[in-house]
Amino acid sequence: MAIQEIGLDIDLSMGTFINTVYRDQKLRLTEQGLDVEGNVIYASSGSWESNPILIRDKFASFKGVASKMNSSAGSEYQIYWSTSDDGFQWTAYEQVQEQPAVPKAQAKYAKVKIEITAGQQESTFYIDNFMEKGKYSNPYIESDSGVLSLKTKYSLKMDQKAVTSTGMVFEQKVERAKFKKIDQIRVEKG
């Protein structure tokens, strides 16, 4: 019996997708968002598993599986395959390698599984851009200017103590522990 190489086109648009999507004729990891520079952040890993492929009508037995794929820079992939006589009980997945695999007995069905791992890169992203006014309502923090910062100026409500012909006298007690933190006292007419 002669050994012949047979190519099977596998439809990547159908199957089981986990953190992957088929778009623009390519199997890709799903997009999770954008970083500060507008670069896409992908899922760290994902997989795709084909629907069962009927192979009995195509050839009687096969020796191995080889793949032909293009990979994006920074990402890695592994291809696995499994066979079944009835379409319900499957052999354990074997990794497709450059070396010919151990010959497989005649089977009626085959499945292919592709696992993709994204390359790691550093990305900068904002947790909060502090654009929502009044989001942080705290007497010690302000964010209304688009920047989160500590308040450095405080207006105290003074207690009126006396009224004289030339003005009013107000009073505010300051604890000794906080006295060193006072930088200046400004009195405004009002």
C-alpha cells in the first residue's frame, strides 16, 4: 500500500471557542480592552477545538498529522489531535510535532485542538482618569480638577465670639498636635 500525503482543510469558523475568536480568516485571542497608548490587550491564553471530522471516507489509515499555520509575533501555539471510532469516546489528545507521529489505527473521526498563548508585554492603563466630578467626596482628597490629590487648604468654620463697633471676633481651637501642620493663617473680610 502506498503512502500518500492528503491535505484536509479545517474550517476554523466552526467549533468550540474558549477565549478565542475567528476573524479576518484568522484564529485570534479575544480582545480584553485597550491600554493607554491604544494597543489591544488580548486574553493571556485560549483554545479552539474542531467539530468531529469524518475521515473514514477519505483514507483507510494514517501515520501522522502535520500542520501549516502562520503565527503572530510574540504568540505561541500548540496543535493537538485525537481520534474516535464512534464520535463519543475519544483518544487522549496528542501534540502534532514535526516528527511523524506513531501510526494510528483506522478511525472514523478526528478532532483538532489549537491552544494559543499570548506573548507578554508591558502595558500602561488607567484604573481611573478622575474625570467624574464629585466621585471622591472626602474632606482630605480632591479630584475635581482631573487629578487625584490631597487637599492642602482647608476652610474652617469659625465660632463667632464677640461683636464690636469695629468688627467681629471669631475663634477656632487648634489641637497642639496639629499646630505644627499649620503653614499660614489668612483672615479674609467677609
